Amino acid sequence: MLSLKNLSKRFGGVVAVDRVDLDVAAGEVHALIGPNGAGKTTLIHQISGSLGCDSGEIRFLEKDITRLPAHERVRAGLARSYQITSIFRRFSVLDNLALAVQARSGSSFSFWKPVAKETALFDEARAIASQIGLSEKTESVAATLAHGEQRALEVGLALATRPKLVLLDEPMAGMGPEDSQRMIALISRIRAEVAVLLVEHDMDAVFRLADRISVMVNGRLIATGPPEKIRMNAEVRKAYLGDELAA
Amino acid sequence: MNKVLTIALPAGIAIVFPLVMHALDQQFYTSFATRILIYAMAAASLNLVLGYGGMVSFGHAAFFGAGAYIVGILAVEGVSSLWIAWPAAIVVAAAAALVIGALSLRTRGVYFIMITLAFAQMMYYVFVSMKAYGGDDGLSMPARSTGLGVSLSNDFVWYYLVLVLLMIILYLLHRLLRSRFGRVIEAIRENETRATAVGYPVYRYKLLCFVISGAIAGLAGALIANQTSYVGPALLHWVQSGTLMIMVILGGVGRFWGGPVGAVVLLALEELFSGTPLLGDYSLHWQLPVGVILLAVVLFAPQGIAGAFSQKSQ
């Protein structure tokens, strides 16, 4: 479904992403792990189109999207969430989601008809709100939500574009155990409909959710494989998992 | 009820105002009120990009002035029909906004403010150097535009024509802001990164918003040229852009009535403090009391006057 070939990104003298090859298959939850500064978020930025590529190729659904603008990648079915919550803070939860639904249903170069009368948009936004567990909060202003709820909305905005593949950049960042469990449950529910590339530091979540895991260190992918193999991989243990799993 | 009142009350006052002034034999104020209505339109157009689109354009006088100059130049060249001159003013202002916007919108923040200012000042110097059309001195139009079958030199007719146009523009803006396009514009102001990430081609929306705003400013410019039958480069000067910006800030950034309220308040204060009855010889320094009031508004009503009112009514 998604295929990266020889992808690189340099910032001055620093090679943030170094000749990465990565595949995400349809129906798969593919986790990307690695220590801080390994280049995971840079890679997500490149796949979503907010950063360019110095070399290499990104193919999505058999098409070369290496030079496609970010908004067109979303339309092609490639959505993302952000590590630092990025929502429309002064809009209600419902308006947040309706805006994302609106982006893919018909032209928004429409200047006369009030949005409020487009019930289809809001019906679908409500359906997504209930999917992410916010159906009680649809009228709340996004900025007033609790952290865990904002993180859920963050993922909801990506889902509202009805993606075929969603890039989740540390969806559990800053969450307590309860919220994390909820996020794990959410990702388990959506995996039937959408492939997931998951960047996450919460190893419990990664090993519970992932079909395959790729490990990134210093901009390079050092291993890819099913969770049990990654757990046993000596190089990975040395570079990253180390003590945490040895215990 | 409250909603009806916010439209009916200002509209009612605007409709009876010239009649009252006529009865009191104070026709000067009808002409003064016309000027306010024109600035209300210009400020509303700036509020569209600044308040709703989040684009701090410091060069709005360029479109206002361009619209005015087109009407002035056409009048001097013998084209006085408003059916030709006014659409021409709108089209030229929109085209200027398209070019300036296309280049400026590649920048953000302070750079955007500075580049729009720079473009507007370039336009200013272009018109100053056009000796054929008055240069520094500007140019006088032989008369107001024609084409409606009634003479627009009658201040009553002129006032009501401007009022009708302002109401049409405000209604169009009202529709626009509630449409899909309006929601996207506000979403981009709230979070441009996220707007891109849900699939909107952000640049195109911003540019179109900028052009619509420029077109409305062009119409306001066409009206201000007719107001005094005179067009001068001061209309394009950066101080003019600043004045429009102050109106929007005073009235309420991103508030529907922000532009009109700001225009009314700023021009009324200017009139009040620059006239001799209130301050006598000190009226020369009218900017001082106006400045103090501006400071007070920014400090105590950061959402502007329209914002302060709508908060109370909630």
C-alpha cells in the first residue's frame, strides 16, 4: 500500500532520514519505534508531504506521490495525526470533525449556502465523534477538552478524511494509563478499515497492536519484522529496547 | 430577538438619519455619514482578510485607492457611467489583489505585513508619479458618476445609494462567512497546518479570500472618489491602510460588525475632537484624545467594541 524506497532527508550536515526502505501493507498496523531523535517524525513529515525528500521515492497505492502536495495526499487517502496536538481549538468538537468531512465531500469553493444546513456533514461528524468516544462532547469547544480527549479528536480529524492509511505520530504522547487504554482500544477498532503506521514510545501499546515493527536508529532502519522477532533481535536490543525488555 | 435587533437597529438609524438631519437643517452631517458608510465597507473588506482569514494585510489602501483612481481617471477621460467605471474599479482592484496576494501569501507573519505594506507603497508612488493624472495633487472629477437616471450630486440620493450598496455587501459577507468557503477560511486562521492535513489547498483559499476582499475595497474606493469628486494619492498612502486597520481593531477583529462599528466610532471621534466647539484651539491636537480612547479600547475590550457587546448579550 505504502512503499518507501531509499528515502533521505538532510538538515545541513545532519542526516535525519538515511536511505530508508519501508512498506506498509493493506490492513496492517505497522509500528515505527526508535529512540528520540531517530528521525521518526521527520519520516512522517515526508510521507505526509509537509517536508520534501532529498532523494528516494514514496509510492502510495501504486502511484508515485513523492512530489504531490500535502493536501492532495490527504485526498488520495493518506491522513495523519500530530505528535503535538493540532486541532481547531476555538471550534466545537462537531465543527472540527465536520470541517474534515467537508474537505473530502464536494467542493468547498461554495459561497452562498450555509454550512449549517448540510445535515449530511454533521451526521457523519457525529458518527466519527462516537467512534472516538466523544459523542457526549460534540458541542464543547475543542480547547476546553481534557488532554486525552484532545488526543482522541486529533486522531478523529485524521479518520474524518476517510483515509486508507493513517499515520499516527505518538497518539499516546503525554497520556495516563487510562487514556492510553482507550487509545489502544480505538486503534484496535479502526484497524479493520484502515491501515496504520504507528509511531509510539509506549512499548505495551506497540507490542499489543502491531503486526510488524520497524526500528529506526540515527535515521536508519535497522530491523523490520513481526513483534516476536523484533523482541529477540540482538541489534535492536542493544540499540534501543535494551534494559526495558531484559528485565 | 437579539439577532433581529442587531440588524434592524443600525439599519433603522441609517435609514432615518438623513431625514432627521434635513429636519434639523444639518445637511453637512448627511455627507459626513455617507463617508462613514463608505469607510464601513472598506473596513468590512479588511476584516474579511484580517479578522476571518487571519492575514494581517497592511496594504489595503492599495485596493481602496486603485478603485478610486480608476473611477477618477475614467471620469477625466470622459467615461462617467457607473455601469462601466465601478465594475472597472472592482476588477482592477481584484486584479491588483490577485497579483499582490499571489506573491505576498508565500510569506507569513511579520513578513506578510511588511510585503503587503511594500506593495501598497509601490502603488502609491506609481500614482504620485503619474503626472498626466495630477501626480502629487491628485485629480478632480467633473462630476459624480452617472447612469441611474437620477443625479447622484443630490446628497440624499447619494447617501441612500451608498447605504444600499453597503447593505448588499454586508449581506453577501454574511452569506459568505456561513458558507463552506467561510468555514474553511476561519479554519485556516485557526490552524493552517491542520487545514492542510485534512485536505484543503490552503494557499488557494487564502488567495481567493484576499481577492474578494480587494474587490470590495475597490468598490469602496469607487464610492470615495465620488464622495468628494476628488482622487488623491493620499488614498493609497500607508496611513490610509493604518486607518482601516485601526477601524477593524477598534470595532472588533473577526467580528461581523467590527468593520462598520470601527468606521463609525473612529470617524465620529475624529469629527468630535477636531471640531472647535468641543476643544476650541486644542482641536488641532485631536489625535491625542482619539489615541487615548483607542488605548482604552485595546486594554479593556481586546475583542473590540462589537466583541464587548456580543459578550454581554451572551
